[in-house]
Amino acid sequence: MAFPLNRRQLLGAGLAAAIPSAHAFIPVKAPQKWDETVDVLCVGTGFSGLAAAIEAHNAGASVLVIDKMALPGGNSILAAGGFAAPGNDMQKKAGIKDSPELLLADMLRAGGHLNHVECAKVVAYGAYDTYRWATDYLGVKWDRLGFQGGHSVARSCSFMNGTGADIIGPMLTKLSALKVPVRLRTKLLNFVTNDSGAVIGVEVRANYQFPKEETGETKFIRVKRGVVLATGGFSQNVQMRTMHDPRLTAALDSTNSPAATGEGLQAAQRVGAGTCLMDWIQLGPWTSPDEKGFGVCPKFVEASVGYGLMIDPKTGKRFINETGNRKVRADAILAIGHPAVILISETNMKKHVPMSTVKAG
């Protein structure tokens, strides 16, 4: 989730200049005539892109949002987790003590202390304000308080209907009310730079029909204030993900949106943007090879963690601490090289696994 910036932060930010890196610069020169001009361009219609678009408009900028798909939401609309915010209303009602400092400590521990601490602080100290923004300004509704992996206390507000659409919907409604255009089937191709390497616009393919790369027509959008690149997912790009983590071959399915193919990151790299920790691709030790995408199995498995045994079916033995974090469990499954089985007693299942999940299966 992106965190709202104040006007000075937002209008002084953006990709005004590329980040130096080892990548070769492949500049795209400005066209003789631009097709349109905006202050801020947001690429991607997930949580980050839409939040940035709303705040850019409220800071006085003219804004355009683009997305290559025919439907908005990206990976965010598929999210089934929660919104972690220390001090939220449900925590207060439950008498749970929490703080930004505790959230930051949890983040650093779960991140193996490889985190960029200043960036983590932005999340930890901005989480409550963003929760208030989503609740009071957007009208997002919350269902229950969740205790999710890596947290020291229950702090995650679950979406009312259990999907990211519960936030994406209100964001799109707000953008419509603000008259900020959200242009779909518009694919980012390249950043356009000037002689000093500053980003001054983008080359896009309008009327694009995913995944037919030959569709659409080339357009150029001039950007006066900056580009917000909010389309970083690449787990559906097998070649790109195995370059960073050779274990993640085509034998593994992905719960990501089909759109998560990484072209936005690649376009940024072509103008010199640097990347780091790209091999830290989140793996979910809860899916089933019998289901495509996310499916029903993860809800059952995650509710079973701590109440059942994870077994290697070839040996009939436990091979990992079932209550370890998701990376530890996922790495262990990849290491044995085949699907594992989680066993839970009928008593624990009835007590801890939502019956709606069992019925859905």
C-alpha cells in the first residue's frame, strides 16, 4: 500500500532523474509532437498507483493513470491479507497495545535485517495515518482483526469481503469523483529522457490487448512533474524470475495476476534504474498443485498452521517447524523437491478452520 505524501513531497518527487546503475542506457528521444501532456503519470492500478494518483490530484497536479490490462486492480485486487496498522480501531477495542516501533522491529526481523531501514520507517510510522486515510477518506470497511505472519501482536485489519477489491473499489470510485482518468489497455513501453538523462515522458501502446504484443498503436505522453512506477510484479515472467531465483522454474505456478510480467521494471532499467534484492520473491507454502492460482487450499492450510503437522509424503516424517515464517516453510518444501502434506485433527479443524472454507472446498 502506498502512503499519502504531502504536497511538497509529492510534487518534488517522481522520476525526475534516473538512478545510476550498471545497466546500459538505451535512451528514447522525445517525439517531434507529444500526443498529450500531464503533470504526473501513474503506471499501474494497484494500491500504490491509485493512492499516488489520488494524492497527486489533491496536491494540485493533473494526473493520468494507465494500465496495460482491460480490468484495473493488478495484483492488489487479488490480495486476501490485511492492512497492518498499529493503533487501529479494532486493536483499541480489543485492548491490544501496539506501536510503530514494534511494527518496525517486526519488519526488520522478518526481513532478515536486509531492509532499507529508512524505507521501513516510512511504512511503520505512516501505517496508522494511511489506515485513517483509507477508512475516513475512502470509506473502506474492515471485517476483523488478524494475527498474520511475522507480527508480534494482532494488528492486521481484514478486508470486509476478504479481497483487495474492498480497497481498489473505493479508490476507483474516488478517482472517478475527482475526474482523474484511469486509462486501461495502455501499456508502458519505454521512458523518454532528455539529453541529461532526466525522464520527461513515456512511450506507450494504446488500445493494447494483452498478451498480443503486436496490438495497439504507439503514443507519447509528456510528463512535467514525474512518473510513478507502480507496476513491479514479475512472477508470471518465468525467464525473469529464474534469472533472480533459479529454483522458480516453469514447474511452479504463480498466484500473481497474469499481468505481472515485469515490463515496467525492465523499462526503468533501460534508462539506468538500479534494483536490489530481486531474488527475495515471496513464496507461499500453502497452495495446492491441484488448483490454479490462489484457490481455496491456502485458506485451509494457513488456518491449520500450528494445529497440524507438515509431512514429507515420501518419508512420512516432519521436515520443518510448521509455525516458521512463510519463507522458511516454502524454502523447505522446495528443498525436498515435491509437494508436502499438512495433517490436522478433526477436533482442531472444527475449532480453528473456518467452516466456510471447508464447505467451499
